[in-house]
Amino acid sequence: MISAQDALTMILGRVPELGPVTLSIRRAGGHALAEKITAAAAVPPFDNSAMDGFAVIAADIASTPAILRIAGETAAGSGPGDQLSPGEARAVATGAPVPAGADTVVPVESTGEAGSGRVIINTPVSRGANIRRAGSDISIGSTVFDRGHLIRPFEQGILASLGIGHVTVRRRPSVCLLSTGDELAGPGTSLGPGKIRESNSHVIGALLGLEGCGVVYPGITPDDPAELALRIAAGLRSDMLITTGGVSAGKCDAVPRLLADAGVEIIFHRVNIKPGMPLLFGMKAVPGVRSAGKPRFLGRDILAVRETGDPEDVRQARSGRPAHRARAPHD
């Protein structure tokens, strides 16, 4: 009997990486990157004001109050304008380029009108204050995301800030989630004698959804070998089949035999954990299809995945995100 860690290592060492697809960043959420993202531009792309105020030369406001001549105004979305000279201040909006020569932005709340096109600086401000420097978030040439990184809303925003409209990602895996057992009853149905509520599919399905999988749930399947064989054959058309129940040593536990009959190679069938010892993992080959790398998949009672290639270092799997070790409740 193997340990839980050995079982996980065997699974990650065999599950292949799915093929790449190119998607717009709006549609790429929940996918793993199939390419490394390197910054071709700086973020922000230029020195800009962090707030509404006046761009000044710090030496001019070393002593306050200080009165400076207003040399124009720069709005967000416009160019930086002429270079600022000593004794001048330029009104700048939040996000506006900081003019050449200026090294500090004074918040408008720290200023007042001095008349005749002048502004009074009432409060000392340190040199460099309130300026977001070019490349302070992301520098040109830096690695932004490694291959395998999962794209979430945060990543979509960063990709947009880099001017990237499309990315190459791994196709989302399709997963068939099969609940088996004559004793199971679904939500909204009456609970007859000897019946219990089926709950595992809700937990596992939600976890799979969080991992970006497309989940197909054909419903509860009774312990009828003929019906199970049909459901298993259909489920094996997905990238992954996860079943709950039917893999122990009982008279009605026909899933292992039916999987073998369907061409699944059983890799292991017992794991040294309790509850959950009769955990089964197998692979079904797809002739002529090859791939490299592995996304991370975990199942509870049985996991049968179509094999599409040779194993590769499991550390390539999805950007260092830890595998889920959630334990599903018993049905």
C-alpha cells in the first residue's frame, strides 16, 4: 500500500499538460499560461503625478511658505509640456505626466492662491514626493508571469496594463464527475429507507470549478454494472473522469473492473489514508496524441485520465500553486 504523498507524486508524474490555445485576456481568466510573459513596456510608462497638485522643484520649497509662478497646467492624457524652470510650478492632475525639471508634486490641499498667476506652497514636501516613477510597478524586460501561472482578475489587469490583448494558455480540462451508489439521493428528492444525501459531487465540483475545469455531472448512477459501464464510457471522453463510490471490495463495487474493461490501466488502488483507503488512479491512453507537462488534478475515490504523453518534471505544473488536499465528506 502506498502513502498519500507517493500517490500524489504518481498522479502528478503522469497527468499530461493540455494543448495551447490563444485567447483574449477577457476570456483567459481561469486558464494557465502556456508562455512566459515578459514586459515589453514599463508600468507606469512615464513619471506621473500620484495626486492633483503642483509639480515643483524641491529646492524652491525648501523653506515654506514659498510663492511660485504658475507655468501652465497638465491634464491626464496630455503631454508633459515644457521643461519647468526654477521658481515655477505647474498644475498637474492625478495621472498627468510630470514635466521635465520637476522632481516633486505638492498636493493641492497644501497650496493656496497668491494672486497674479502665482501659487503659495504652505507645507514642506520632501523631494520626490507624490510621483509614480516610470517602471516602478513593472520594469522593461522583467518576467511578469512564468509559464503555468493561473490567470485571475488581478493578472488580467496586469496584462492589460502591459498592452497585451491576447495570451497563449492551456486549454481548460473537461472533467466528468460521476457519483455512484444505490443509497444516494439528490437534493430536492424524498429520502427513502436506507438512503443518504449525495454531497461529494458538490464539494468536488466546486473545487474543480475554482481550478478552472469545465465540469460535466451526469447525475447519480446506481450500482448497476450495465448502467455504470455506459456512464464510464461516456465519462472517459472527457479529459478526466472522477467517480465517488464503487471502488472498495464490496459485492456492488464494480467500478475497478469496469474501468479495466474500458481500457483504463490501473496505476494504484489502495492508499494508506483513512478514511479513503480504496482510492484508485488509472490512465487511459489516446493513441497518436502526445503532450508534455502536467496540470494538477486530484480525485477522491477514483481518477481515470486519458493519457496523452510522457511524464515530465511535476514542478512544471501550474506555477507553484499547491495541490488541494481538501477531504470530501462521506456520502
